[in-house]
Amino acid sequence: MNNSENKTALIALRPHIRLHIRPHINQQKGGLAFLMAPMLAAFFFSLTPAAATSDTANGFTLEQDSAWLGRVNQALQAMPPLSGRFQQKLPNGAHAAGVYAIDWPNRLRFAYDIGGESIVTVKGKFVAVQEVAGAEPNWFPVALTPLAVLRQAISDGISADMVSGFTLRDDNYSITLRDPSEELPGKTELFFTREGDRLYAWQLTDVQNLVTLVRLSEIITHDALPRSTFDIIENEEDDY
């Protein structure tokens, strides 16, 4: 798998590992974000399973869990623009990290500084992958990745028939989504803190059952992010 394929894995976002972690969250006050120290004391984080108090593996029981579904939808709809650092486990087992900016649901940018120098940018219906800053981007349709399921959930809300799993733990919970029409590929598992219902990680499984785990290890909220944050800058070559 080449670097481009590894990085689109973040967008084709994928895994199935139970997380028991809590991110540090910094609420921005005013126009400029206060940049806190990156939380990369360890290059990657513990994946120790947490005790689950509820697990719906074969579908969402609306009668019992409708309150949780409403809670998740409310959290997704209320998500502000975000920036900070992320950590990623790629399908080939490699680890990577970098900085991100997210303005849900249509704009995302991930710039790697550990495990490569690629930049992955989502704008509208397409994903652009640059091997290094300024390089010519390779383009991929978002609709062909499991990210499409996540974006649909944020844009339109999660319905009960989209949910294929739900796990409640001591201090976090996760919900696994799929497209009930099967038009969008793969599945997406979203991880939230129980306190504040903060989305802090997701894992995407594609049609080949390849999994990518992404964790937002630093979360800074914003009133807004400049549109230029998501510009795809391509260096022009000199003609001689």
C-alpha cells in the first residue's frame, strides 16, 4: 500500500477496536484559538477495552435506546468547527499523526507530520490527497468512502435503521453506522465522551474490511474557521 492509499484510508476512515480514552478539550474564547500543548506524550494511545454496560450488536433497539439516539444526533448537530492534533492507525498497522481542521460536514483537512508529510483535504464531494505540501493532488469521490456515511449522519441525522451497534461504557460510548440502502460503502463507528457528548474518535471499515482508526488527541473549538484553511495549494512548475 503506498502513502497515498494509506492517507486516503483516513478519509475512507476505518477499524473495530474498543477505546477507553478521554481527550483534552480546550474551549476557544474569542476569535483566536489558544493553542494548548500537543498531547503526544506517547506516540500512540492505549487501546485497553473498557467495561461495556450495554451492547447492541445486531441493531439498535429503538424502544430502549431512542434517548441515546437523540443524544447522539443532538451532539452531531451541535459540533462547532474544530482544530488540533490527531493520531491515526492505518490499515497496515502503521501509526501516523499530524494537525487537523474540521468544519463539519463538508470541509476537513489533515496534514501529517509523523508518518509522512501528506495533506488530505475534503471539500464538498471530493477528497484531495497531496503527497507533500504544494504537490499535485490526487482526487477521490467522497461517495466511494465510508466517510460518506459519517457526513450523511451529520447532515441528515441518524435514523434507527442506520445503527448496527451501540456500546455504552463507564466514561464513553460508541455507535456503529452503516447505510441501510447499502449505496454508501463500509461502516463507521463513532466514539463520544459520556460527559459532554464530545465526538473524539472514529473508525472506518471499507468494503475490503480494511480499518482505519482516527483519534482527535487535541480538540480546540472555534466560532468559525476561515475558508482559506481548506485551500488546496499547488505549486506551479517553472517552464524553461
